[in-house]
Amino acid sequence: MLDARQLEALTAVVEHGGFGPAAQALSLTLPAVSVRIKALEDGLGQRLLVRGKRVRATAAGQALLAHVKQVQMMEA
């Protein structure tokens, strides 16, 4: 089962374009966001983000984010 806090961190990193802005938006420390993303990637056995000047989702990350958005729409 996927962890909601990890998915929230992934969504925030992609939406805000980086770990720092995502941490600020989530009122977390940067290391806390990083740990959540790493745990999610480790649990799935795939890289979900391409780290660089601007962080972006890999193909696997994009697929997971699309799934998360679908679930959020169904819950609303």
C-alpha cells in the first residue's frame, strides 16, 4: 500500500519544481521531504524524479502522479 504522506511529498515536489519549495509548501524540512521521496522510490523500486536545477517526474513518476490525481478526483 502506498503511503499518503509520501505521495503528498511527490506531488508537491513536482508541482513546486523542487524539494525546497515543496518543503515550504508542506511546512516540512527539506530532509523530511527527501526522506519521504526516497522511501517511496525504494518501496517501488523505481526512480520517480529526475533531480536537477528543476526537478521533474520520470515516466514512472508521471504515471504514479496521474493515478494519485484520479484517486483524489474520485474521493472528492
